Amino acid sequence: MRGRSATLTAVEGTETAERMRLRSELVDLLNTYSSEAQHIGHAFAHQHRLHATDMHALLAVMHAERRGDPLTPGRLGEAIGLTSGATTALIDRLERGGHLRRSRESADRRVVHLRYAEAGMALALAFFTPLAPRTDEVMARFGTDELHTIEKFLQGMIGAVTSYRDELRQQ
């Protein structure tokens, strides 16, 4: 029995070491991905004379639209950490530039939703479409079950980072 216990402890130690290695590698890979994606976002922003905050706002609006839950100006401000006045100035700037549009879609005409404007979407598609075949090629290497696992992992990591970001905002 004692030999079996020692063997199990050695196997557990190896699994722990491998798990620690994977954890470190995954964090590094996520950081590298984030950095590279930011470089691409900055290139788009520079090409279209947008601020970094503009890019964050456009991404937030796009993601909310994809979820079928368009943002209001207040929710956009909360999402990217801006005051009401700064959010209004941002929306005005993006609307003037043809990137966003305000839409009144509910029975309550006071409620304004933010939508990606057609001109802004055309610019984004022209810039980001060449990236799609590259990312599609990577995703094609994984089965549906693997992609579900990756989705679950990334949702968890985003939740952890978002939770910490919100905590930092409270300080």
C-alpha cells in the first residue's frame, strides 16, 4: 500500500506541475493575444482618427448589438468607465464621424439606444475582413466540443478580469 501511495503522490505532483505550467502559459498567451489585438485596434483607430476610448466604445456597442441588447448612453458610460458628460461627448464625436447612431426604439421615446452606423460598419468590415480567414483557419482545427470548452474558459477569464476591473473602479 505504501508504494501505491507514493506513486499516486508522484503522479499528483506531476499533474500539479503540468497544471502550473499550463496556467502560466495560458496567462502569457492571453496577454500576448490581448496585446496583439490592441495593436490591430490601434492601427484601425489611427487610420480613422479615433481615440482609444472611441475603440472601446465601438466594441462595446458592437458586442451589445450582437447579443441583441443594444446599449443606452448610460450603460455605455458604465461599461467603459466614463462620466455622463464624457459619454455624451464621446457619442457626439462618434455620431459626427459616422460610426454610431442614436436610435429610439422603445415605446418610451426618452430611451436612446446606440447602434453601429452603416458607414462605421463599412469601415470596420473593410479593415477587419482580411483577418477573418486567419481566425477561421485556427477555429477549424478544433471540434465543437473543444470550442465549447474554450468558450467556457474565456467567459470565465473575462468574468474574472471584469470583476477585478470593477473592483478597481470602486477604489
